[in-house]
Amino acid sequence: MITEEELAIRRGHAIFRADVERVVRVIAERHHASHALLTRQLMREILEETLADIGLAARWPAQLLTALSVEAKIPPNDDLLTSDDAIAAGDFGRLVARVFADEDTAR
């Protein structure tokens, strides 16, 4: 049985993920609208901007931001992002790749 505390933690994590998704989507859409190619470097920049936006707003504890940063394993070079790269970058990478793909199919 789930305790009230566990339920509150799960709700908090779901709200955090929704907040991250909203911020990532706005940032990725802006880059995509400027016709930027989705490279590994751009994905790192989107991650950094996302962390800065959420961190500066002080909406979430540092441990959640750190976990997001650690989860997103983006290779160090600046090649075009591959589907394997997006998968390796976890939920963050898949979201960024999806934004770029969604925008491409909309055109």
C-alpha cells in the first residue's frame, strides 16, 4: 500500500517532469524555428538552458535538477544527434528529438 508521503512524492515528481517538459519544449521549438540542426552540442545547450530556467526560478530542489542533468548522457562531440543519442539521453533526449521531429512533420 502506498503511504500519503509516497503519493505526495510521486505527485511532486510528475509535476516536475511536466514542468521540465514544458520548458524543454519551448526552448527546443525556438531553436527549431530558427532552422537549427539538432546536434549533440545543441542538445547540451538546451539542457543547460532548461536547468538554468528551472533552477533560477527556484521551483525545484537541486537534487531533482542534478538527477535530470545526470540522466541526460549526451556524447561530447558536435555530430548530428542520432536516435541512439536521443535514447541514451533518457526522457530529456527523447523529448527534444520528438519536438524536432514533430515540427519537421508539421512543415
